[in-house]
Amino acid sequence: MMQMTAPMLGPKDFEYPAIMLSGVVDHGMYLHFKNCLSTAPQQGLVVVEISTLGGDPEIARLMGEDIRFHSDLYPERRLVFLGRTAVYSAGATFMSFFATENRYVTRGTRLMIHERLITKTIQLAGPLSTCIATLKGTLNEIQSSIAIQNEGFHNLIMGSDITMEELLEKAPENWYLEANEARARGLIAAVL
């Protein structure tokens, strides 16, 4: 398991989160997040609190890339994740951008990890060669989405005792982990 390098935090450290997010991970959440991040202190502890049942995985990745970028931009600032109640789907994707030592959840919080979803109707009409191109285009989209998903899965489990094989086996059926189980498996630093 990965060695913790940052000091362990306690409940008092989370009393006043700089960024508080709840609801669907969507463009509106991203705008709120971006605004809060731009006004957050550039040094010291900055808590990012979230409770979500999920949403757009690409918005979660966008928010996560902002966390990664700002961590590099302001190394004297410690951005810390606090999951409350529910950290489902896109919320877990967002969490994967925080180092394990900077991931915390409150008691009773549930994490839910699943594969990306697609709903698509393919209509074939026209010359046969264009039908093949349409099908290949959809297959390329699915393969690319799986690669992006698996990159996120790898980041999520880095330093934990969860293997990619186990995650890929459980993710298609929505894998729920209670806070203490997530801590025991090494996905988070602590339960508050």
C-alpha cells in the first residue's frame, strides 16, 4: 500500500470547506466549482466537499483536471476531498484525481463505482460502405470510452489493495463500498 506523506487530518480540519458541491455532476456544478476554486486560498488546506448520485463523467474529469492542474500550480496548497453521504459514479471519478492521502469521507458514506454507460440508437441507411463506417465509428467511440474509464479506474485504485481485475469484475454491476470498507481497502485516507 502507498506510504502516506501528508499529515492525517481530523474533523476540525473539515469544519469550513472552501468548496461545497452537491447534486448532479453537470455543467452547473462545474461552473460553481470553478468559481469557488478561483477564490480559494492559494496556500494551506482547501477542502472540496461533495455529495452526488452521479452525473456526467466528462464534467467530473474536467473538475479533476482542474484539481490536478491547481495542485501543480500551487504546491503550497493542499486540496483535500471530502465525500459526504453518497459519492456515486461521476463523484468517484472526481475523487480519483485526489491522491489517496487527500481523500476523506464521513461516516456512513457510500462510494459507488460502475462502468461508463452508453445509450445509443444506430440507424443504418444508405450505401453499404457508409453503414460500415457508422458501425466502426460507434465501435471506436466505445473503445475510446473504455480506455478513458480504465485510466480513471487505475487512478482510483492506485495505492489500494484493489486490483484492476477485481474492479473490472465488480464495476459492471455497480460496486458499492461503505466508508469503512473503502478505508480498509485503501481507497481513502480516513473516515470522519
